[in-house]
Amino acid sequence: MSKPDTRRKLASLSFSEKIKILEKLRRRSLAIAASGLRSSKTKPRPK
């Protein structure tokens, strides 16, 4: 799926559906941080 398609899909979601996605991403991020897979010394990726 292209970026514009993804953006349109996310824009069409209700606020509560967007919150559910954010909560899922937050839990995933916390799990990665707790597992030690994410290093605090990594350089940020250029845009």
C-alpha cells in the first residue's frame, strides 16, 4: 500500500480506532525497549 493510500485509510478511521492503533504501537514500543533490542546509543536515521 502506498503512503497516500495509507494516509487516506487512517484519515477515514474514527477517533477511537486511531486511539486503539496508538495504544497497540505504544505497547509494541515498550516491549521492544524492555527486551533490550533498542539501543539508546543508536544514531537517528536521516529523513
